[in-house]
Amino acid sequence: MTDWKVPDNAPRASAESVCALLDAYRSADLRHAAELLPLLDRNDPDETRIAVHDMRLGDDVRRIWRTRTKLREMRPPPPQVPGLDDDLRALADTLAAAADQPMRLWTVALPSGIGYQVFELVDDHIASVVKIVDQRVVTPDRDWRAGR
């Protein structure tokens, strides 16, 4: 059994949906593909937690990620994901250029707290990947349950 640093109760994505994601984007030029695709291929519950959430791309989602990108750039990047600013800028640009449409947010979490978020634009068949680190790992002494 793997020692997960961060608890997560999100339901796992089905094996079929993970295979569909791989089939759709295996040959695409995805950021972090060399790290991400093998994790998706294995889909091992001891190695990763893969979840998917259906959403809708609209102005609210674009605004959230534009704001997060600007705020993120005001601080040094976390050492665990030095390319985070580039990932967020690429995501914000992708979302800004796309029309409103259904989207899926895939989260691939690792026991270390490092992970990937895949923003899949369903109509455009485009995916943008952001490598992330769970803040509970970056600042483990903070009491996250208290919101402080």
C-alpha cells in the first residue's frame, strides 16, 4: 500500500474514460507528456489517483485562470514545479482562444503531492496540461482544515 501524503476522496475515473483520454491525445503535443502518458497508461491505483470532472468553459473559467496566472507570477514558483508559470500562461492562452464549450478537468495525483491537471476542451479536441503541487505538501505545517 502506498503512503499518500494528501488524503483524497474524489472518485476514480473509470478505466474506459482514461483509455479514451489516452486514445485522443497520445500523439498530441502535450506539456509533460513524457511524465503524464505513462502514468495514464498504467492507471495503477497504488501509483496515481485519476479523477475527471465535467465542466463548461465560459467567461467565468477563463477569468479564474487568467487571475490565477497573474497572482501565481507575483511569487517565486514552488521548487517542486519550476515550470508552473509557463504551464499556467499556456492554459490561460488556450482557454482565451477557445469558444464556450463542454470541458473535462482531469486530475492525476501522485502520492508525493505532485500531480497534473489536464483541461480537455471537448468540442475543439484540445488538451492543456498543468503540472501542480498540492499546497498541503508545500506548506505541511499549515492547518488546512482550519482554513489558515
